[in-house]
Amino acid sequence: MTAEHTAEWVERAIAQAEPGSAHPSRELQVLERIERARRRKPKVREELITLAHGAGGKATRTLVEAVFLEAFRNPVLESLDDGAALDVNGSRMVFTTDSFVVSPLFFPGGDIGDLAVNGTVNDLAVCGARPLYLSAAFILEEGFPVADLRRITDSMAAAAARAGVHVVTGDTKVVQRGKGDGCYVTTAGVGVLDRKITLGPSTVRPGDAVIVSGPIGEHGITIMIARGELDIAADVTSDTASIHDLVATLLDTAPVRMLRDATRGGVATVLNEIAEAAQLAIMVDEPAIPIRPVVNGACELLGLDPLYVACEGRFVAVVDGAHAEAAVDALRRHPLGEAAAIVGTVEADPAGLVLLKTVFGGTRIVDVLVGDPLPRIC
């Protein structure tokens, strides 16, 4: 949106104020306009699915709420968490599922196999569950090398062993040459809730601290460079890893309000989901965000904001502010949490928004992108 269009939008917002009422500030008018837009019932306006619908941003959210949630609506699904918390004969369990279509299939630091295992384990972990069992379904393209398939399954087996889970069932389908892009993997996972905790937006309070478990953006940048479409060389590898043990360390250390793994849409999207669901504000301190110089440099060259670039081994946590330092100290003693940092705080207003205190001393809104500049990163 150009500056001219932005100005016109603000003027229209002011003009819509009720006659005789005191004019709120321009900033308040803009915030009210944003809030009215968010309250509208989601509607997919496109006639055809685009890559943006699978990128984890606004288009994905609209598709999920307007199509899938509308069709399958039930109390468990409506939370739209990374997994479904279920009560089964007195036991509390979490069930999740995910599909992986990453391109390329093999990249520095991992491949579609360990990505599938780690991603599913992580979805269980951020729900507070101890991962137990996985399923694995493969869609293979005719002509796909058996050697590559063995490499993928070996990687999955190794990742499952590291995470302490078992692949106990699965399926295989083969499609015609040119119809499947090599290999797609769909996994589902089951875990048990050992702790009597409640994680979710209803528990988030002003004064809570926001923690990121490690450097951000490494997976997304690795995938973009690995595609070989850009004349960029950088010593960066994917951060794909199972974070369940790191999450357990956090849960044993501090009162945790909410957890999310920062995959599609990156940390920015996760923070917006938390702020909107809790109807609170999140203030982020830009200099506190952990990011490796090589990733920051690559983002600058590509014109990307690292806050929106995907991770595959990092989580965002909201914890009681009084215990935040102890939580970070505990995370930093774990190999996967050495660069954990407090990056922000939860505040009462403006409800539903994420604000960033920049390195230059200003403040700006961090919104959710419609799509993602890096499609098919997981």
C-alpha cells in the first residue's frame, strides 16, 4: 500500500466516526479499523488455490477458517492449536498431523525425512505432550530413485530414535511421473500429557515475558539458498531438530502460559496468533531477537525480514514474567537452547497487536503477511 493510499484509508476511517462524537486520534482510528476487519467472518475470495494458501500467513488462516473449520467445526478443532488435546478413558492425550512437501528434498542440515519426524514431534511438544508414536504416509512419484527413498527413511528412523518415538503404522501411494514432485510425506503423532498444565491464550497475562528458544530464520534461508536459484553462498544449515526435551526443561523450570513452534510464517506470525487469541499486546525488542549474522546478512540481500522466515527447531514461549530469567538460564544450559533470549513482554494495549521497538528507537506494527516469500519450506 502506498503512502497516498494509506493516508486516504486513514481519512476514510476518521470520516466514518459517528456524528457528534469526539474524534479519536488517527492512530486509534487505524487500530479500530484493523479490529473491525479482524472480526469479519473469513471468506476465501480467490476461485483457485494459490501458494499463499499454504504459506502460513493470512491466506492460510482464511482458508482454514472459511473452508476446513466451517466444514468440520467442533469444540476440539475450534482452538486451532498445533495438536488436539483429547480425554481418553481418563487419560489426556494429544493427536496431531502434518504434511511435508519441502523442495529440495535434501538440504544442508537435513532432509524431508527428519523434517517430517521433527515437525510432528514438535507439534506434540508445544502442546505440552510427551511424544510416543508416529505414522508415516508416502506419496511417491513414478521414477523416484529407491536409493533416495532409503536415504529418507533412514533419516526418519534416526530422527525417531533421537526423539524416543516409534513409527508404528503408515501407507504408500505412487502417482504417475510428473504428478508428484518426487516424494511427499504425511505424518501423524500421538503423545501423552503427563503434566497437569493448561497452555493457551486464556492463561496469558500482561507482564508475562516472551522467549525465543534460539536463533531464528535458519531453516527458511537454508532452503532458499539450497534451491540454487540465487547467486548466493552462505554457511548456513537448517535448524531442524526435535525440541520436546528442551520444552520439557522449560516446563520443569517456570510457569508457562503458551507455546508455539515457529515454522511457516516465522516468529512474527506466531506472535500475532498469540496476541490475537489472548486479545493482548506483545511488545518486542528488536535488538534482543537472536539471529545469526549470516542469516541476517542473507535476509538483507534478499529483502526479507527474518521475523517472517521459518524455523524448524525453535519455539516461542510465553512465561510468567517473574520466572523469565530463570527460564532462559535453564534453556541456555541445553544444547538446543544456548542462544535462548527474552525478546518481549505482554501488555494490555493495544489488544491483538504485535509492536516492535526497532534498533533506531521507533515502534512499528508487526502484522501477518498474506503469504510467504519462501513457499514449500516444510
